[in-house]
Amino acid sequence: MAKANAKFMTPLTPSAELSKVTGTNPLPRTEVVKKVWAYIKKNNLQDTNNKRNINADSVLKPIFGGKNQVNMFEMTSLISKHLK
């Protein structure tokens, strides 16, 4: 069987901004997104009117490119920019 998701599971190093949420160890993209979601839920950053929107706090704002709010899909692509 081919390794379809091998690239998806490659551990990536988070940027300094992202490591405030995920820690500094390289992680697969799936784990990074999981940790960001855990952070969002722990800090009640989901918009109460529209659960697809995430409100940025001082930690997430640099990851979100300075935006105060992003949607879930936009968030995933913004997180990708912080992984090497």
C-alpha cells in the first residue's frame, strides 16, 4: 500500500509564534492543528454567534497575520505558514 499521507504526517517545526501554543518540538500538521484547537477551546476563542470563526488573542494574533478574527479554513492555511 502506498504512503498517501506520509507528507501529511511529516513532523514540522513550528515558528516562534506558533510554538507558544504547540511547544517547540516538531509535530505532524495534524497534531499542530489539534493543539491549536485545544488552545482555542481552553481560552473560549470560538465566536459565540458563529462557531466557525476564531477570535484571536495576543498569542494567536501573530499566527493569524495580525487579524482579530479568522474562519476555521483560513486558520488552517495561516497555521501552515508557521510550519517548516
